Amino acid sequence: MQDLKKIFSYMKPYRMDFFLAVLLVIIESAFEMVIPVIMTDIVDVGVPARDIPYLLLQGGKMAVCAVLSLISGLAYAKFAARAAYGFGAELRLAQYSRIQDFAFSNLDHFSTPSLVTRMTTDVTVMQNAVNGGLRPMVRGPVMLILGVGLSLMLNPRLALVFIIAAPVLGVILAFIVHKVSPLYNRQQTAVDHVNSHIQESLTAIRAIKAFVRGDYEAEVFQDVNGELADASCTTFKFAVLNLPAFQAVLYTAIVLIMWNGGRYILAGSMTVGELTAFLSYALQVLNSLMMISNVFLMLTRSLTSARRISEILDEKTALDSPKDPVMEIPDGEILFQDVSFKYFQNAKKSALSHVNLHIRAGESVGIIGGTGSAKSTLVQLIPRLYDATRGSVLVGGHNVKEYDLSALRDAVGIVLQKNVLFSGTVRENLLWGNKEADDDALWEACRKACADEFLSAMPKGLDTDLGQGGVNISGGQKQRLCIARTLLKNPKVLIFDDSTSAVDTATEGKIRHALRSLPDVTKIIIAQRVTSVMEADKIVILDDGRIHAVGTHQELLASDPIYQEIYASQMKGQKDASGAPSLQKGGISLG
């Protein structure tokens, strides 16, 4: 219930709509409950006396009550919908904003499909709880109280039927809720699995078609889809017991009322009109109990979704700016002091171990190493995408933890290993680097990244639509646009995380030449090709998360056996038995 209380705090902007909806339900229910009282007078007074004016008068009153009840119901629908969908929008916004504040380590706690489900399906459940549950939640207790009260006024002895029926219904409801509650969590987890497979298969659709694995993927999807179907069937197998059980109690209660009411009429202690009104109230009371039971079932499912949403909202951000942050990054000097790093606190092995490295401002540094040697991990500590587990990382003479996060990341431009472009035009993507940049600045960045070569051939140039995720251009063109976007930031530190792997060597050479025109920018280049780093001021060789050697191209070529073999395999075309370049030496594999 604590989760629900927290979640419903996001209803605050729509409190007035919510309370108006509640008030209108009460008014609607009150008008409906007056109708049986009027009907009693019609049956007991108007019909026996054949008083047509009286019948018309009372009938008119019933019609007025019905119309007012209808108007109240329509007004309720308007305010309830506004409150429900506004509440859902606030929840989605709160989750999305929270996710934007997450560090990479926070995102590691949740899978992408699970985040999508929590922001869509779980929020929809909460919306429905308000839109579909508010009416029975208010109407049920109101009608129950009024119905029982008016029934006691008509015939206290006959009202004892409710005292018998209510506990029976309570036991049935408790059983259903007990069974259904854990099943809703299983059902939402199954939705996560379906979303996960859909996302993966759509992302890799080209690979699936290329390897003719459509049938296999369909079988896998059938499994996860079957898991969701089974979870849903099991859940609703118990949930649907609610209706037949309550109907059985309802009709049993009506039979008892008719049986005893008939006896009272024959004995002269009750009139036909009173019995008719009593039956109306009995139906209202028992229906209200059914509404309350449905609210409990909806509440049970809402609790599951509320808990899942609360996990996002309660996730403590792993990285945050200090109270009095340093806002200005003086220069691009970088210092790693005995840095070790683990992705998970309980991990047995560190991804980085005892790294000590000094990079002067404006220096060009190449980093090479085998797959899994933690090259990307090392550079991700500089803009503080992760925090070092041990030791400290300094940029511009200050520990990165002293900087304002936004200021630090604005000063560090990183071209990620996986190129990411967004739906829209080339211009819209480039403006991510500098939203104030004019066309001259955009074209200058494109020239340095050699992106002008293909953009100038496109009819719309900077206004060319890239499609979803840049699907309309090649991998090498994506890389060059990502480089141009990063250059527009005018960073103090520029990091290329294997971001020229899809570019031919001639184009890569032009990009390296353009980077020499940025003498005050510290440049860090992660690469698999020796040619990409051999002109750097110094080269760092990483081996299994440790620095193996540091030196210039000539120094390493003269003294380091690993670098010598890398150079020989790439520059002289030495191959192993499989025909692939042999890059094995001292535990490093660059294949």
C-alpha cells in the first residue's frame, strides 16, 4: 500500500478533477437510491387508488431523478478520464525523467524491455485503476451504506439476509485475492519477456533474414508468447470466479427475500410496494458488494504495477553532482591514479586494475588491446559515465567527482563504439552537438569528419532525412556524422572509441589530419588498427584491464614484443592457419 500511496502522489495536478469525479459518483448514486422510495408510493398508493395524476407526478419525479443521475454520470466520465489520463502522463514523465538521470550502473539493473513495459503496460494498469475503478470504488460503499440503511427502515428482519450474505462474499473475495495476487507479477514479467524478444528480433531483422532464421525466431517467440498466454490464463482462471460466485450469492439472497417477503405480505406485516422497494435495494446492495470485490481485484493488480513503477522511481542515482560543484574545466589534462573498477560490487574480478596514466592537455593518445581488455571501460571513467571503484580520475587538475556532471560531460566529447543517430534530418542530429550552430559551423564539422563528401552529393544536404536510427545511410557514414556531431561540442577532451572501424584507411587518414588542427584538445583514440594510433604522441597497450606498456610508436616497436607482433601481423599480412591475422601474444587477441 505504501507503493500505491507514493504513486498516487503524482495525481496532485489533477486533484480537483479527481474530487469532482468522486462527488459526482456520490450524487449519481443518491439519485438512483431515491427511485425505489418513489416506486414504493406508486405501488402502494397510486396503483390501488387508480390516481392517474399522482402516478404521473411520482413517475415524473422518477424520470427527473433518472435524468439527473445520467447527467451526473456523464460529468463523472469527463472528470475521471481527465484525472486518469493526466495521472498516467505524469507517471510516464516521472519515470522517463528518472531514467534520464540514471547512470549506466543504474541502467544495468533493468533490462530495456522491462523499462518499456513499466512505462507503458504498468502505467496503463494504473490509469485503468483510476478511470475504471474510481466509479465502483466510490459507488460501491455509497450504495452499500444507503441500501442497507433504507432496507433496515423498510423491514429490519428481512435485512438479516445481508448479514448472512456479506461474510460469504467476503470469504470468496479473500480466497480469490490470495490466489491472484502473486499471479499478476508473473503475468507482468511474462510481458517483459515478450517485449524483450520483439525488440531483439526487430533490431536484428536483417541478420535473421540473412541467415534464414525466421522460422527459428518464430518458434522462440511462440515459447515466450505461450508463457504470457499461460500466465494470463492461470491468473484470470481465478479472477473470473468472482462473477459466478457473487451471482450465486445474489440469486440465493433474492430467493430468500422473496420467500420471506411473501410470508410477511400474507401476514399483513409488509406491503407489495415495500417488498418491491426492498428487492431493488437488495439488488443495489449485492451489486455494490460485487463492485467492491472488483475494486479489490483491480487493486491487487495495481499493487503489482505500482511496485514495479516504484522500483524505477526509488532507484537511487549512482552518480550525481556534488553540492558545490566545479563548473569550469580548465584544460584537457587527464590523470588516472591507481584506478580499479568493477561493474558490479560483488564481482570477483575487476574490469580495470591499478591503472596509473598521465595524459597532458592537448596530447594525442592511442589505446589498443585485445577484446575485453577494458579499453572502453577506461575512457568511460573520464566523463564519469561510471565511477572508479578504487583510486581517482582527474580532469583539468580536479577529481571528476568535484565537477558538475553536465559541465564535465559537455567538456568531454565521446564518439561511442556503437554509433547512435536519431530519427530526423542530418541537421537535427548534428545540432545535438551544439544547438546554436549555424550552417557554416555544421559544414565545417562535416568537413573535418569527411562527412561533407557524401552529404554534398545528397540533394537535400543537411536536410536529408536519415530515417529511424540512420537506416538510410551506411555504417561508415554514420560514424562520420557521429564524429562531426561530437566536434561541434568544441570539447576539451575528444574520445574516439573505435569510431572509425567502418571507415576506409584513406578517409581515416583525412580525419586524423583534420584533428591535428585542434592542438588544445586532448585526443584519445581507441582502435584495432595500428595505423590509427601510430602517429599519436603515445600509445597505451591494455592487457586484461591492466596497462601493459606505454610509449611512442617507435619506442614500442623497438622494445615491446606484443606491439611488434601486432604491427607485423597488420602491416606485413602475416596470417595464422585459418587465414585470419594472428594477433596472439601474451594473452592479447586483436583478431
